[in-house]
Amino acid sequence: MTPLMEVSGITKRFGGLLAVSDVSFTVGEREILGLIGPNGAGKTTLFNLVNGVIKPDKGTVKFAGQDITSHPPNEVVHLGLARTHQIVKPLHGMSVLENVIVGACFGRDYLRLRPARKVAMEVLERVNLADQSDKAASSLTIAGKKRLEVARALAANPKLLLLDEVLAGLNPTEIEYMIGIVRGIRDSGISVFMIEHVMQAIMSLSDRLVVLSFGQKLAEGTPLEVARDPQVIEAYLGDPDIATKLKEKN
Amino acid sequence: MILRHPVLYIILAFAVIMVWLPLHGNNVSLREDLILVAIAVILASNLNLMIGYTGYVNFGHIVFYGLGGYIGLYLAAEKDWNLVLASLIAGVGVSLFALVLGLGILRLRGAYFALATIGILVAVQSFVANFDPWGRSTGLYVSFGAYEKLGGARHALWVTYFLVIGVMALSMILSLGIKISKFGLGLFAIREDEDAAVVLGVNATVYKAIIYSVSAFLPAVAGALMFYKNGMIDPSIAFEFMLSLEGIVMLMLGGKGTVIGAALGGGLYEKLRSYLLTSPKLSNFHLVIAGGLLLVVVLFAPGGLIGWLYRLVPRSRKVLE
């Protein structure tokens, strides 16, 4: 079976900084692929390259059998690839419902206003924001804004959802709740590609993980394989043998 | 959908009153006052499409009005075209000009876009002031005989008045139609956060160019009618930077982003201005008042009069667009 998305050899340089270097991976149908790596590893840049916010210097992105490299983000959404932002970007002056209607109106199905409204209400139920639909988006808490990001992206009826740190800054209860939402999304047939720093969550959610460090793919595999990979441990903690060495010293 | 909207009927009632007031008792001086009010409403409403709906501040909006005036006057007076046709051609021509221009300058954002619009105003003014067919800096005149086609000069003034009121009503209906449409929703998304809007699927480049072009159409038509009525046009009155700035004051005063607010601000500001202009002690003082007013509105009531009304009567938000 061909994967839903295939990224090959993608490279982006910002001046002297090689932000993403020759990264290749695939996302399968109904798969949750996690993307982890230390701060500044190039994770969000990779997302931006995939959905066309920035253009790669080299490499290709294929999605649902189509080459979408360098397509602008608005076209990428129409094909069924939606995303959320790490730094939430609610449309402040508009209500929660209107925010989600925008997602439904300009998403994959390009709905008219009336059906979009219906879809938006359904999605808000799904992320438990329905009771706040009339509120201004700017008045939501950070947890609410994160859910709004997810709702807007979901309203586009995507085949693949890119989630950029939807758990960051949430308390344990909220994290638990969001994990449920992400599982529900996958169960409804949507593939998920997510960046996350909350390790326990990403380890339990992901089918596979890609590890990025200094713009390069360090490792790829099941959460268990990745967690045992000495290179990954070194990237996160420095020298993997540091614990043993310290013990010996004492 | 728009047919069931209460604001549509407010607009129509407003237009009917504007027609009836001077007609009743053949009040010519009232008509001359009201045509300026109508022009202010037209300029503020169309400027609102850019500033209020899309979040792009256009300092050079008056370019559309002036260019429309030139094209209309040139066709109607020099080439002897029918006035309505000449005005429509002026509207279409200026819209196309704006579309091409917009695809270029709308790549700029925020202050840079605003600066570019000032540049356009200056550039167009200088071009026209050196353009031979349009009479360079002396401009164009309508020969008195040209009005014969409209049944003589006196009659022509009434005809242009009714046409301007029609354009005013159309401006407001256009604003309302866009506001309650999917297109309008896309514009609002761009206003709130353009990057987020694009990621949500809004084709911002095309949307912005279209609204820039649309916001040029009716002001150009109005310019053609108004300068034809006045009988003359020259580069300094056609492209008056002050009027462009005052358009922004009108919009802020009434409440940007709302159909009623733009019209209300345009109308009220014009009344205030003509009062100050004609009062002997305060002549030319109106710009000081305009500046002060803008400051007060921006600081204390950023939503303008309509925003203030929304806060006073929250339910009005659902009715008054």
C-alpha cells in the first residue's frame, strides 16, 4: 500500500543555518506518527515545509498521490492536509464558532456557509467547546485555544492532520483529555503527524516516531526502539553513558 | 438571504429619505448638502471594505474617486458619451487598474502597504498632471452645452443627484452582501490573522486583490458623476490627500467593519465638516477637529459609534451589521 504522505530528501537552509537537512519519512493511512527532538531541532520548520508555509530548497512532498512540494498552504488544505500552530493563532475578533466555520468553509470540502455552520457545531461538540461557541476566541483559556486550533483543522475534513505541540502548556487533566481527542481523530480514519514534547503522551500515542536533531533525522521506529536508541539518548541527555560514568566516579 | 436582512431595508429607507428630502419643496441647497453626504457615505463604505473588513489601511483610496472622475468626464464631456455609460466604464476601468495594482502591492503588509498607497496617490496625481489628453494641471471642463443631453443644466443636477444616491445605496448593499457572505468571512479571517487564514485555506492573495478592486468600483462611478456635475476636474481637487485621510476619520468615527457605522460616520462627519467650513470663524479649522476626533475615537472608542452602541445594547450586534 502506498503511504498517505511521502516526504523525501527535504532540505531547508536559512542563511548559514541548515534548519532541515535531507529528511525523508512516510505517514501511513490511519497512523499516528510522532515527531520529537530537542528544542531548535527543526520540527516546526519541517511542518512548515510540509504544508507549504515555507518552500524547501530541495526534496519533495507527496500527499495522496500528488506532488504538493511548494504548493501554498491554502491549496494544501483543499487536498486534505490541515494543521494546528504551536503558538496558537485564533482569529481574535471572531467568535469560537466563526473560527471553526472558517475552517469548514475553506477546507477540503469548500462548504457553503450554512453546511459549514453545521459541521463547525459538530466539531465543537467533539472537542468539548460547544458551550463556548458564542464567546470571542480571544477570551478562551490556553487549553481552550489549543482545542480551538484542533477544531478548526478538523473542520477542514482532512485526511492528514499535523498537530504542533497541542499538549504544551496544558495541565495533566487537560493533557489526558487532549490525548483522548487525538485517539478519537485517528479512530475516525484520519492520519496524525504530531510534534510533542510531553514524552509520556507521545510514547503512548504514536505508532511510530521520527527523531530530529540539528535538522537531521536521527532515528525512526516504534516508540520502544527509539527510546533505546543510544543516539537519541545522547541527543536528549548528552553522553548516554554519563550515568554509568558518574557511578564509577563515586 | 440578503433579502431577509433588516439592514437592507434600513439602507433602502435611507436612500428613499435622501431622495425625498430635497425633492420635497424643490430645495436645491439641501440637495447640494446631501450630495456631499452621499459622496462621504460612498467613500467611507468602500474604504470600509479594505480597512474594516480586510484590515488593510488604504491612505490612497481617493485615487479611485479621482481617476473615475477623469475617465468619466473625459468620455462624457470630450467624447460625448452617455453619462451613465461613461460612469460605468470609469468604474470598470478603475477596478481593473486596482486589480493589477493590488496583485502587486498587496504583497506588502501593515505599514508598508499603507505607505505604498500614499505612493500610488502621489504617482497617479503627478502622472495625470503631466498627461496631455487630460489637460495636464489645468484639467478638464464640461462645456455648458453638454448638459443639454440631460435636459439642461438644472435638470442635469437632479439627474446626477439621483444617480449618486443610487450609487450610495449600492455601496451600502454591497457592503452588507459581502459582510454576510463566505467571501466576507474569508476577508475577516485575513483581517484577524492573515497567516492563520491562509493555513485554514483562504486564498489571501486573490481575496485581497478582489476586494481592493471591488472597493475601487463604486467610488470611481461616483467620481465620474460628481465631477461631471461640478463641470470641471483638475489634479489637485481630484486627488486630494486630505479627503483620503478624512475618509479614514469617517470610518473610525462610525465604526469600522460595520455597514451602518461606515455610513453613519461618513454622513455625520460630512455634516460637521460643512458646518465648520462655512462658519466664518472656524474655516479651515475642520482638519484640526478631524485630527482630534480621530485621536479621541481611536483612544476611547476604537469601535466607533456602532461599537459603542453594541456595548450599550448587546442585542443590536445581531441586527445591525
